[in-house]
Amino acid sequence: MKKAQVSLASAATRREFLKLTATAGVATAAPYVITSKALGDATTPPASDRIVMGGIGIGNMGKGDQGAFLGRPDVQYVAVCDVRKKWREEGKARADDKYGNQDCAAYVDFRDLLARGDIDAVHIATPDHWHSIMTIAACRSGKDVYLQKPETLTLREGPLMVSAARRYGRVVSGGSQRVLGDYRGIVDPIWAGEIGNIRSIDISVGGPSMPCYLPAQTTPPDIDWDLWLGPAPWEPYNSGRCDGNYGTGGNSWRSYIDYSGGSLTDWGAHHFGGAIFAADLRELQPSKVTYFPASADGKTAAYVSVTYPNGTELFHNRPASLRPAASITHQGAIQIAGDGKPRAAKPVPRYRNGETSIYGDFIQCVKTRQRPFRDIESAVNTMTAPHMIAIGYRLERSLIWDRASQQFKNDEGANRLLDRARREPWSIS
């Protein structure tokens, strides 16, 4: 098996790697390399038939992702990377225990892992502010990517990630296992035509992220703080700033605007992903953002909707009193209203080759070079909705989106929010 890869000098410095990832234009053919000598047995394929993998970001969800890939006999897991010593060492130990050796390499800097020519694919589960940079660098390094949700932190990042995947012929899968795994109760009836044409969608989830004003603490010796921050503005270390817990009300990186979109994009990635898949909107992007101000009497809070080119309107936190009767719901977080008119059934897309998990879907696509169930383009399209909603809240006004130019029409203020400044040398292009 041969794979297209960006050629990397074995002794390349990090500076040279950055130069390469910033300027590489064409992927060059390089032989597929296997370092394992294992010949396989009745339950394990020979090394030449396994996908060689590494992981970047091995705490919390990264630990779960690593376990899922380690559990597959068609994967050889050879490297971990994390800026925290604890997660790095625990990740290495899990791989070594699995194979009964000490061969798993452990890296602090993701560029060192990506520079390895023997790795086929990586999974990435870092804080959100790193997603685009690492995904684009991995594509340019000839690696396929399984990327945890939310795949993007800004609207501008999405098209650049899709472009990198297509230009370098990479398989890039978004990592929301819940889209097909948890939302079948609304997906199957809607695709079967049972509620007719969709009139509106309501999603109830928390709002955007907040500024962080936590005071400085002494930086512990087991974290590379500058590398954890990476493209984000420099701030002093505080354990609550970088804690990976799943809360979004403070004291976690998921809470703060420099690293995350808050509940709106964190849990929202699941709910928007499930609803947008159920409504078969994954290939579309909203064309309009509508801001509804709070009522004068204060009884109704402000809310925002996005409207798709086919007329489907999706609301974030619309007051229950203003919603139409729901045709179908998911645990109170998603309510979808249909017109009840008969509609032809469509087959629901599934994971590739009969796989039952999004991890298996990704591995099958690495082998076959098909696009995965949650291909990066559909994941990016999905995330445009919560990102646009966040901008609507911030500006407190309605907006018109032009997909062709990837800009808001006649609104310089909104277009300044398409992206954010990044500390050097962490630019994307």
C-alpha cells in the first residue's frame, strides 16, 4: 500500500517544520513505511495491514479516543503527544501495556510526532484553539486525522481545513460520536418521512464562552505552558484556565473565549450535529442570522436563529412560549416541527463497511480513501451555525452570510469576527 505524503527531512528542526507547513504546495509520493516487525496471528493482522497511529492530546477525550483505537486489531499505536507530563506518561503506558513492550514514543511538541514518516494517521483531542493548526499541519505532513469536536473555533478556520484535506488527499473525520450514535430516535423517523417537511428546529443549550480573569499561579513543572497556550494570547498560568473538565461555567478551558466557544459549540456541537444531520442540512450553510432582542418587560431573553437556503430555520434558546408544537424531540434539547405532509423516505447514511462506531468508520476510510461519515466538510458546515449564532449575540443584530465569499454581506464589524489574532508563529493559511 502506498500513500501520498509530504516529504519531511528526518533531522528537520521545528523551525523548518513550520516553514514547510506554511509553504508546502504539492504532496509528493513516498513509500509506506512499517516499523513493527510483528507478523500477526489469528486475531491480529500483520503489521503491513495495520494503520500506524499516534495521538495528540491524551487527557480526557484523548484518553477515550486512544482506548478506542488501541482496541482495534487493525491499528498499531506507536506515539503519544501531550504538553502535560502526566497525560503523556499515562498514554505511553496504555500503549506499552497493550503490546507488552516499551516502544510507544512520547512527545511534548506535536511537530516532532508529525515529522515521523512511519505514522499514517493521528487523533487530535486538544483544546479547541489548537484544532485548525494541528489538522492543517497533519494534512501537510501526509497524515489522516480523526479530530475531536468542535472541529473549528472560528468561521475562517473551516474552509482552510477543508482545503488542506482536499489538497493533500487526506481523510479527515470530525469526532462527534453522538451524531449517529445518540440521535437515532429523531434521525430515523425524519429520514423515513414521518414528520413531513421540516418547518423549524429549536436547540436548547448554553451560550457562548466568556472572558477569563483568573489570577496568576505558579506554573507547575509538568506542563509546557507556552506550548499549551500556543496561538492563544499569552496569559499567566492558572489551573482553572487549562483544566479539561467538561463544565462551561468557569474553571475549565471550555469556558473561556480564547480557547473555546463555550456551551454553544461544546455541547452544542453534539446537538447542532444531531439536528442538522436529522434535517439533512449537512451540505448547506446558513444564509441568514436573525437576532431577536429581549422583550421590553424582561420576561423574554434575547435569542438568535439561522436560516438555511432551503428555508429551514434553526433557533437557539427560543422561548418555549414562542415555539410551534414539536413533531419530534430529543431529551428536551432538540425540538423539530414538521408540516405532517407525506414525504418520500430516504436511506440514512451509515458508517463505512458495517462499522458500528465513528472510530471504525475513520479507520475504514483510511484504508479505502473514502470520505468518512463525518467528513471535515460536513463537520465544518455544521459548526457554521453555532459560530454565526455566537456572532449574532455578540453584535446584537441580524446578518446575511455569503457562502461563496465566506463573509457577511456589507458588515465589516461582523467580518472582523470571522477569525482572531494568533500569537506567532502559529498562523494558519
